[in-house]
Amino acid sequence: VMILTWVWQAGGAASRARPLVTPEDAKGMKVRGGSREMDMILKAAGASVLSLPSNEIYAAMQTGAADAAMTSSTSLISFRLEEVSKHLTTGRGKAYWFMLEPLLMARSVFEKLPKDQQQVILQVGADMEKFGTEQAKVDDKLVADIYAKAGAKVVDLDEPAIRKWQALARDTAWKDYAAKSPNCARFLQLAEKTL
């Protein structure tokens, strides 16, 4: 495949009884992490993880089956979780996880196209990436306004909180990823140099 558009959406956490800001906050909570890797991190922090599709988060939080849910800022808005949450940890400014929302195309199909059509597709992909990234950042700010207006306590992550999540990730999800293959280990090493 070819990734024509790389859009990373920041994520946050909506919670019912108390904020989910640091790994210590997760202890004893029932949390929907949204991915195998985030679930590993949450388990290590002492949370009970729930495997729920996004469209079931609202009902789980409404009934108390879930104490918190992690998802993108856009999903935190579209699923109206502010109606069942008293706290929001935003992804604006800083976040400890992101969701890739790419536009993909089969390389075999792309390579069969004439060069002028390939260039148009690449340009459209670049334009969509810029637009998608800008709009994701708009949602990072908008979600905070929506939750605050609904009466939720809104918290932004700071550097010490990010470092705590990274330390926990390093021993769980990152270690798991690095063990998949030599290339995975190499890519992780390269990524860590950007921290």
C-alpha cells in the first residue's frame, strides 16, 4: 500500500468519577483503551480494560460498566460523551497516544496510472493531509470547550504526565512492538530519538 495522507488525531480520556491524567489515576478504573497496545499500558497501570466498539462507549459509561474511555478528540465530540462524563483529559497541546487516520491506495493500482494522474493523486493526498491535520487540531480545542460547557472538569496533559505514560509504554507496548521483528525494533529505536 501507499499512504497518501498521514493524519494523526490526538486522543484524550472522558471519565465519570475522577480524571484520568496519569497512570496512577487508572488504578482500579474500568477503562476502554481502544487498542491492544493501550490496553497493555492500562493493565500495567492497574486498570481493568474493556474491549468495546466506539459506538458502545456511551451506553457503557451511562450504566457504569465503564469508568472512562480513551478515544480521539473527534470521537469524544461525535459520541456526545460529555453527557455522561464529569472529567476530560484533552489531547490539545500534548497527548500520550494518537490515532492514525490515513488515506491508503494499493501500490499496484497507483503504479498502473499515468504519471500525470499519479501526481494529481499525490497532490490531493498532500492537500488532504494538511486539511485533516488542521481540523484534528481544531477538534482538540473544540472538545475542551464542549466538555467545559457541559460542566466537566477539563485537564490538559503536562510534560510530567506524558513522561509517566511513556515510561509505562516503554515497558509494555513498546517492548511488545520491538519484539515483533528486527525492523520493528529499529523503527522504535528511531522513533525514540525524537522524544
